Amino acid sequence: MEVRHDWTHAEVQELMNKPFMDLLFEAQTVHRQHQQTNHVQVSTLLSIKTGACPEDCKYCPQSARYKTDVEAERLMEVERVLDAAQKAKNAGSTRFCMGAAWKNPKERDMPLLTDMIKGVKEMGLETCMTLGMLTPEQATHLADAGLDYYNHNLDTSPEFYGNIITTRTYQDRLDTLSHVRDAGMKICSGGIIGMGESANDRAGLLMELANLPVQPESVPINMLVKVKGTPLEEVDDVEPFDFIRLIAIARIMMPKSAVRLSAGRENMNEQMQALCFMAGANSVFYGCKLLTTPNPDEDKDLQLFKKLGINREETSQKPDEVHENDLLDQVVSRVAARPTKDDMFYDASV
């Protein structure tokens, strides 16, 4: 199966309507054609700046607009971040992700962020950051420091997006992904299931991701973790089989991407996680916390991996295969389309 960028809504709906066993069989077949079987890439995520975010994302306990138990913290010192990265490496992680609760990073923070990237890279870990929206210049600075991945989720479909977030547009998110690509970094982008969206919205999210000019190398599929104090604390739970279906469809539509089980895994039993791996998930976050929500501890994960005969990836380059030629062509075409240097940047203060 070749990578496609022209998926239609009707095709995705057809996948969603397939009998469950048939869908899993197709997803596992695609997975075995493009991925290393019985291997999972393991990442660790650290919140380097927590709380007091000005955004109004209804799912997020870090928003300053909601009364939750999350306490605001300043940007962590570089030494503390590097200490956490070393512990993650010792525990078996191959990628270290750093997340900050910002709408966008400030210029004063960029030197600290680049020092974090360089320090983590020196440990032999892959690096990922999620810092909010980026300007083209900021993306270039992060890439020059050696950042491998930038995470910026689309969250949901364009049609449902306004029900969840009003402080940045869907196009803002797509623009940031473009800046990341132009800078030569790999993309980690996915969404959240269980925010009250319809099946059509879930299909729309996967279409947006799969039909990007270059598909994300890593696609996190999050199951909403309901947090008291946020507007979504009373939303209905996701039907487990519906979530597993989304994992399978993501694998079929994005065969060369790593499909990651992210937030919500703490609420999944072993049987549900096993079906997600069968459906094509091949990456997890590892450790006790995802930014501000619980995550299974390392021992539980290792026990599950042993039961299923799953091995941890020594490096993540195999599941997160980079389509270098596609990426180069994309960057060249975008730059060529810009007639002047000024067109390559925009004023982030506007």
C-alpha cells in the first residue's frame, strides 16, 4: 500500500463502517508491510512549563481560564530538564519530549530552549518539543539546535474545532506545521477523541492529517482525560471499540507513520491496549505523567510488553521513517513560491 494524500470522506466512512475484525485485519496487514512487527517506540514527556496558559482549549487543565488543581510554574531550569532526560534514558526511553503551556514561545526563552535541545541530544536521545505556535524564525532556531520533532496537534476536525478552541484558528495550527516542515524538522501531530465530536469529525481529523503534503512522522491519538474544572469534565466516555477503530484507520491511512497511544492510556485495560497494538499502534509515552494527567508507570508497561511479546525500539527511526525526498521537494517548492525574503516571515506581534 502506497502513501496517499487524496483520501475522501466517503473512503474514510467506508473504513469506519467495516466489521471490526475485518478492519483490524486490514490494519495489521498494512502495519506488517510498513512497520517492524512486535516493536514499540517508547517516549517520555516532561512538562517544562506548567499552567497559566492563555488559551481556552476546553479539554486542558493548564488553561488559566479554568479552576483546576494545576498550579502555574515557571519554565524549568535547563539542569532540571537534563536530569529528567537522563532518568528517562535510563528507564528505556529513546525520545524525550518537552512541553510548555504557552500560546507561543517568547524570544527571551529561545536560548534556554535551544540549550535543552542540545543537552538532550548529547545524551543520544531524540528530541521533541511542543511549545504552541511558532514563527518561521523560531522554527529555524529550534531546527538549528538539533530538534528532531515538533508536536502540534490539530485536535479535531476543522468543522468541530470552534466548539473546543477559540483563541487560535485551525489555520494557525496548519501554518505552524508548515513552518516546522520548512525548517526541516519532523512532525508529530494528531488529535483527541472523546470531546463530544461526531464520527464525521473523527473522519475529518484523520483526513486532515493524512492529506497533508507530507504525512506526520508521528501521529498521537489521545483519548480525552476528563479533568474536574474544565468544560469537558462531564462529557460522555469514548466507546473503547470506537477508539480502537480510529487507531486502525490511522494506520491504514498513514502506513509509514508511527501511531502513538497517548493521553488516556491509564484508563485502558490491558486487553484494550493489546487491541490497539494489533490495530497498528507502535509508539507510547512512558512514565508516570503526561504533562498534567496520569500515565501507566514503567513497570506496568514492561509487564504488558512481556505478555504480548512486544520489544522496545532501540531507536525510533524505523517506525518514524522520514520521507526525505518528499520532504525536500516540499520545502523547495514552498520556498520557490515565495518571491521575496519578507514573504518568508510574519509579524508574530500582530
